[in-house]
Amino acid sequence: MIYPQYVTEQPSAPSALYVVGDVHGHRTELAGALHNAGLTGEGGEWAGGDAQLWFLGDLVDRGPDGLGVLDLVMSLHSQADGQVELLLGNHEILLLGMHRWGETEISLSTGSASFARSWLRNGGQLGDLHGVEETHLAWLRERPLAAVVADRLLVHSDTLSYLAYGDTIEEITKTVHDVLNGDDAGAWWDIWRRLTTRFAFRGEDGPAHAATLLGALGGQRIVHGHSPVPDQLGILPEDAPVSFEYCEGLVTNVDSGLCQGGPVPLLRLS
Ligand SMILES: [Mn+2]
């Protein structure tokens, strides 16, 4: 006779799943929120047990200590490997591009561009650039572009442009990594430009766009950062919620506008 309780595991409750939207250099606020959520201990060490913590990109730029945020996330990743992960945002691409290409003029069909000009215009911080080390850059170059966790598709940008790089998350990530490990400045620039596009899930075409991305990459619902909720709702950042669900419930925006004065974009999804 078989006693099922001894030979099969009970289906375990899904472990806690947290996502973090755009932190943009606000290390102190992030550290406080992680501690308040019980994900880190008194010394800032990982204390989240088997919880999963996904950063949706844009750790750096605009705010005072992007490198500190990056160090914190890298440290948590190494302590809780597989449970703490970062998706590349357009500002990680911008920092990598600024470091790699700087003032190099990049020829485009529409004229020319440089990472230096875009970096300055988009909140690049000298302290981050001067302090960044090869260990940071190498780690960033290995981060995924998207993930499906439980039934959620996690991405940085509210855009369909990911699909320009492949039909699956693995393919998209590999294509982008190949560019980041190569010398094609125009291809580097295209990643930055494409990840900077936004608003795909707003308006009457939003649900169809969401279905397209979910159909290609998996998941039942999309969670993204990149486009501040206070702007989306036309409210003051200090009045903004941590997240905003829209697009007929298919999409959750977790960019609470921390760098404008909004709350820390830490959201527990399950
Ligand atoms: Mn962004």
C-alpha cells in the first residue's frame, strides 16, 4: 500500500514573489524598503528565505547613488543566486554604452548620435561613471532582458521592441548579449533606442499589443517599469501608488516615480 503523503510532496505554496521597478540611484530608500519587507536583515544581508526578488531595470542614473544600488543588487544576487535577479533596463544599456563608446559619433540613417549626449540628457551621474568597475560591467552584460515567473511576464520597458531581437526570451537575451560583447556601435545604439520606446499597452490597441507580447514570450500578465505611474495618472509623485494595473488588468506598471518623489517601487505579487 502506498501512502501518498510519504511518496509525493504536497504541492508547496508558491514562494513569495517581489518585483522592484525603477530605483534610479535611490539606494537608501531601496535598502529601507527591502528591510521593511523582511527581505534583508539588520546588516542589509539577504534574509528573504526562498522568496524571489526581481529588479526590472534602471538601477542607475537620475538619482544620487546608482553604483550603490548596483552594488546592493549584485550583493543580494550573489547571496541568493537564482532568487534575486536584474533585468536590463535602458539605463543599464546607457551606462554600458557610455562606458564603451562615450563621445564616439555613431552614424545613423537619420544623422549621428553619441552615448555621451544621451547619457547627459538622461540623468547620467559622473560619480557612477567614474566609479564603475569591470566587475559591474561584466555582470550587467550577462543579465536577461525578460523573464516569466509564475504567470507573469517581467520586462523593463512597456514596448514591443523586444521582439526585434527574437521570438523567445532566450533568443532576445542572446541577441542583445552578442551586441553588448561586440563592436557594432550602431547595434549598441539600436538597443538603447528600442528599449527607450514606451506606452505600447496604453490606448485602444493596448490589449492587442499585450496579447502579442504574452503570446510570443509567455505568461498571462505583464509587469513593467520605465514609464512613471504619476505621469500616467496625471498626479503628483508623492500621491502615486507603488504600482498601477491597467490595460484590462493585463498589465501592471511598477515605476512609481521614485526619482521624482514617489514611493519605493517594491511590489509583492504573490
Ligand atoms: Mn527605463
